[in-house]
Amino acid sequence: MAAIEHIYIDRAVTGQPQVNDIIERIDVRSSVIDHPDELYDKIRSSQDPVATGKKVLYLTNNRGGFIRKCPGTKNYTCCDYMILHIGTFCTMDCAYCILQSYFHPPVLQYFVNQQKMFDEIDEFLAARHYRRIGTGEYTDSMIWELWTDLSQKLIPRFSTQSHAVLELKTKTTFVHHIQGLRHNRRTILAWSVNTPMIIRHNERGTASLDARIDAAAQCQKWGYPLAFHFDPMVDYDDCLDDYRRVVDKIFSRIHPENIVWISLGTLRFMPDLKAVIQSRFPESKMIYGELVPGMDGKSRYLQQIRIDIYRAVLSAIRDHAADVTVYFCMENEHVWQKVFGFTTEDRGGLPHMLDQSAIKICQLDPDPLPRHKS
């Protein structure tokens, strides 16, 4: 992980207790700025803006909504996930990460106006329109454990209700702060996983696969439900055997009844990310596979390649766990039919499938929720 070298503080948040606490925990230079452009210009002018953006931390307010719908991808089946927008970017450095080109410029920022966030969470929970929300869309959920007590606030808050779950997704092992918290199985600890080869060459600064599984096993002992995300799976020689070994490793430590869901997704990226990967990860070969433009404009593997990978990994999972919920992140219904033998609509839709798994594994209230407008 990149080490923070400088903290920039929005003048509007100076003096806030949380700002002072973070400054005390990260013993580096700090500067107060009047406008983020002062910081953005420094990052843009550097030789590697992505790497530079990972070494500075900008403390500011979230001036938009903390809770928003996952943007999903047009023409592909979406799971109706909700995002809790706690901050942006990441200190780890993955070749395929969309955040390298999503933010202009990329900057690690953390939102400190958390009373607004908790007010929105209370409204979200009271409305009972959605069951699933997570913090891992625009950042890694657990990197903030090094400098904040965010999870120690969120987990107990979600524990007091019985119809929604919070998912914290990570590639780290930063879980020791959540031991002993009251969670009532309303928080899911989730790990993005990949083969050791992909982790070694394309996921700089992340925990090893064995370390991630060790951390998951520890959270299992503490009673947390778990999830795993095989995304993005990459096609290379002997990758199917490698992914089967990843599955075997997980189930050698984790009991199927503690897994809420496992997602599968293959490599996909917008065209402008290709040049970023070529520049920042010149040794990476992932962008030179059999890729074609998808319906959303992203480069994806040929459909048959995706199906072959999915079938192999699903078969490996089913050898250990016949009933664990497995789903695709951003795939079309034809691929669902070819791999699973059914479409999401056959099962009431993907949101319904995942909600039912959360009800079962996380022991949520099964009463129907009010129908929401999409």
C-alpha cells in the first residue's frame, strides 16, 4: 500500500474533531487549502498522477448524497445495489482498477461530515426500500481502518435493525478493529479474490490470497457473515486450474453456511483505461487477450471465453457448496442461461435472489418491503 505523505485539509472542515484525530494518527505534513483545484493541479502536473494521488489524503465534506444507487452498466443485469459514498480512491494499486481513469484527477479523499451521512443512513433504514448497501464501490472499504473509526461506527448502527445489510469489501486484512463489535450479522465482510499470479503481477500493495482468507476465517470466528468476489477473472494459460485452487482454498477455511453470496465477473474496461494500464503496468498482459467491445462500450472477453471461465469456477464452488448463492456482476441473460441453466427473471430478478440470500444467511426480517420505484 502507498504511504500517505501529505494531508490536505479543506478550510471548511478545519478544527473538526475527526480531522484532528486523523492528523494525530497520520504523522505527516498537513496543509489547509481553500479550493481542491490547488491539490488537483499538483496531482495533474506530476509524472504519474495516479501514484501521486495515492500518497496524499484530502479531508473534506461530501457535498452530494452519501447514499446513491450503483451506476451499473447498461444492457447488463444489475443487482440493484446501493452505495454508501464514504470517500474516493485507494492506497492499493491494481492494474485493472477503473478508478485510475474514473476520477479526474485521482485523489484519495475522505468525507468528514459524517453527521449528514448518519442522517441519510437513518432515512435509508427507515424507508425499508432496499436491503443491500456497501462502501466498496469508489474505494476499498477497509483501508480507512488505519486512520479512522468508521467501521466501528457503522457496524453497531446497522446492528440495531433487521431488514438491511452493510457489505464491507476489501483486499486488505485490516479487520482487528471490528472484533467484539455488536453486529447481529447485519454486516457482511467481503473479499475480492483472484489467483496468486494475478495478485502478484497486477494487484500491487494488496494482501496475499492466503492472508485474505485468513482474515475472512477470523471474521467467521467473530460471527460475521462473509462474501467473496471473483472479479475480474483474467484469462491466461492454466487460469482455470488456478481459479479452482482459489475456490478450494476458500472452502478449506470457510463454512458454506456463512457465505451470503459469491460474485463472478471477468475482465472488462473502458477504452481509455487501456492506455493507463499500458503506461503504469507495462508488464501486464491482461489487455492483450481476446477482447471485443461489449454492449456498454467496455472491452470484454469473447462470450464463449467468459462462459468457459464461469462454468469452471461455478463447478468448483458447487463441489463444496451446493446451495451458496452465486451470481454474475454485469452479465447478460444469455450467459446466465448458458452457465446456470436459468435467467435471473426465472428466479424473480437478481435483486430478489440476493435479498433472499441476505434474509437467510444474515437472519433478516423476511416481511415484504414496500415496492420502490426503479
